[in-house]
Amino acid sequence: MDVADGSLIDKKLLIEGLGKGLRILECFNEETFRLTATEAGERAGLTRTAARRYLLSLVHYGYAGTDGKHYWLLPKVLRLGHGYIQSNRLSRLVQPFLQRFSGETGETANFSVLDGHEVVYLFRSNSPRVLSIGFHTGARMVAHCSSAGYAMLSQWPDADLEVWIEEHEFIKLNHLTLTGKNDFRLQVQACRASGYAYVDQYANVGLSGIAVPLMDGKGKCVGALSTTFQNLVYPGDEFRRVLLPRLQATAEALRSLV
């Protein structure tokens, strides 16, 4: 049994209560940062009574606060994500390379992974510009609007990709967002052929992004390196001449280390 694949673990060995508690934690986000027990229960698929007990437990252990009716997360919850970042050896390997890219180009660079149907940005280098463009650590973006999403999905087998596409919700962030399943499929295939991904203002008008898959020494994709840039700064195909070769060189330099 490969314990790295949670789906293969015998369910009799699982602690169901822990899973429910984690679902309660996942109910909180930018839009639902204060919840009642009823609201949390609806989002987590639990009764109000069960949700309230989990919320009160989070309050007791210092992970949440309450005014008696609403609940919200406290800074202690950051320890959970911070522990992952600190224990991930990629943080020690990737960061210097991202900083070098930013020093050479003046643009930010990100390392991200795919979490279900979202791209999660784990590490970022800061641009020397006064106005820094890009995603902060821990930020999430729907994969069909992120160049990193296309880069990582381009490494998936066709059968797995088809399942992902059928389950994905192609929401529209603006009038330029690509939302057609077949158009998405064709773009992923184009990324696979070219070795890099390019999205033109899918998330924010005026901003585009490029990404390359980060492969390890065995040829397995472990994430993506990406950069976001202003279209006005790189008119036409200028980004392919200035940014893409450096991003590809960064990924190649890391390949033997990850």
C-alpha cells in the first residue's frame, strides 16, 4: 500500500472525527471568515450540534475565537500551513533560484503545486519593482485561470486529465477567461507540446502569465515555476524572448536537485 495516496488507506483505520474537524476548518475563507454553527454545519455537511462542538473545540485549543454566536479563525491556525512549508525541502532548494530569476528580470516568480482543482502558490520571490505583481504565499487560483495550472496538467496522462476536466467548474473571472472544456483541453495539449504554458489575461485584464512544469530527476512533475507580468511591458511576443528562456533555465537547473 502506498500511504502517500490517501485513497488507498483502509477506512477502518481512519479517525472520522479528525476528518470532520478538518472540514470545519476548511469552511473559513476570504468570503466566509465569520460563521455561525449552523452555517459551518451546512458547509461541512454536519448537523448544527456537531459543528458547534467542533467549533468550541477549536476555540478551546486556541485555533478559533467566538462571540457566542459567530466563530472565526485565530493566528494559531497558521502553524498548520507553516509546518508544511518549513518541512518541505523544496523551500530550501527553490527559493534561491526564484530570487535569481527576479534579479535578472525584475519580475516576481512563483513555485506552486496543484491541489485538486486549484493552484496553490507556496514560494515567491519579490520583484525589485515598487509595485510587485504576483501571488502571495498560500494564495489559491482556479487552475484553468493560471498558467501554472496548465503547465502541471500538461504532464497528466490523458485519461486522468479527462476525469479532471469533467469534474472541474470552469468559472468566468472576466470576459477573457477561457471556459470551454474543449478549448481548455486543446490548450493543455499545446502546453504539453511546447513545454510551457501561457495565459493571456484569464484572471486579470492587463496581466498575463507564463509557467513551466518543474520536473524531478525521474521525470515526475513536482510543481510549476511561473511569473506574472504586465502586457504593456512585454508587447507582442517580447515575453517569450525575455522571460521564458530564463524561466526554462531555472526549471532545468532545479531538475537535478529536486
